[in-house]
Amino acid sequence: MNHFLKKKGKFVIFGQGRSGSTLLKQLLHSHPAINCDGELLNVKDNYITNPFALRLAYKFPIRFFNFRSRISKNELYGFTLLFYQYYPQRHLLEKLHNNGWRVIHITRENDFLQSISHFVARQTNLWHRTHEHSDHLQKVLIDPNEFLSWIKLLAKNKATENEIFKNLDHFRVVYENDLQQEDLWPNITSRIFEFLNTCQAPVSAGIKKTYARPYSEIVENYDGLLLFLKKNNVSLNI
């Protein structure tokens, strides 16, 4: 049957940045029946290079996502959408759901580590790693006030996410429980394949843990940052 005529399964991976979405995308993409794109609305991912086409994609996102699904030759098509890439998020996710898209919500429980991962990646420009290396990174310095603002914003955004998903059918993935260790991957992907109504298959990913060393060795003012957050009544789970 022509793949343009065959009804195709569709899904979206939705969540905050530095939550494991790229890893999950690669794991699902390794399934022979799945084509999982990255962040379609991220200009740096080069899915859209024409400025006019980019404006159209933001104006008519469902049409753009459906188009990407139609041109895929796989039985299942998915992509990643981060929280900050479209507003209002609730409206878009509900429309996707009503248009036959299944929603996978990926989240990370530790706000501190998620935030510090963002700041270190931003300063080192090392967002993902695809090969082993000695990790001889220069130490980074994080502005405490900027970090405090960021971690508060992250908590606020996660609260918004929780409200969105109260009444929206979805599959939830928690980075610490489902993805942090490689031996967890078969279980979580098996459950996702059931959610997507596809067969079971072994999975793999090309990215490694971004930093080999602990953040306490990478962030120059790590201890001072912890003290500053505690003084500002930010609960830490590290």
C-alpha cells in the first residue's frame, strides 16, 4: 500500500529542555517502524531553513506537523516539542490530541540538576555528546541570581505542565526513573511501544552522558551556588 494513503500513527514528545528528550527521541527512532524527528520548531535543527516557511509553520503548526508525518515512510511518526517553543501549549497539545496525535510527556524531577545542566551546556556549548572523551572542560562560573530566576521559572513551567496533563490523555516518562540508566531503557520503551500500538523491538541511542565529571568539579562556584539557593529557600534534592 502506498505510504501516503496508509493511516499512520503519530506522536509528539513534549517537555522542558534538558529532560532527556533527545535520548528518548533516539531510542524510539531506533525502532524499525518509527521515524522520530527532533525539534521541528527549533531553527537550529534545520527542519525549516526558509524564513517564510518558518512563519507559516508557527501560524499553522498542525498542518506542518501533519505534513512531516505524511512524507515519512514509516508506520509511526513522531517529533519533539519543547515547552518554550510554542504558546499557548495547552491549546496546541489539545489540538494535536484531537487530530490523532498521541502525547508522550517527558519530565525530570530534579529541578536543580536540570537547571545546572542547562547553564553548563550553554556556557560550554556542549549540549549532547556522541562519543567517549576525557571531558577536559574548562570550569564554568554561574551567576547565582540568574540561576535562581531560572530555577523558579522552571518550577513555574512544570506547574503549568501538570495542569495541562491533568485532563489530557498521555504517557509519562520520568528521566530519573526511566532513562538515566541504560538498563532502564528496554522497560520504558516496551511500555511506550504498547502505548503507540506497535511491536516490540530492541533499542539503542548514539548519545552518551554529556559530562563524565560531576557538576561539583565543573562549576567553579558550585558550593557557593548551593548556599545561595538554600538562603533563598530553594529546596534541593541532590
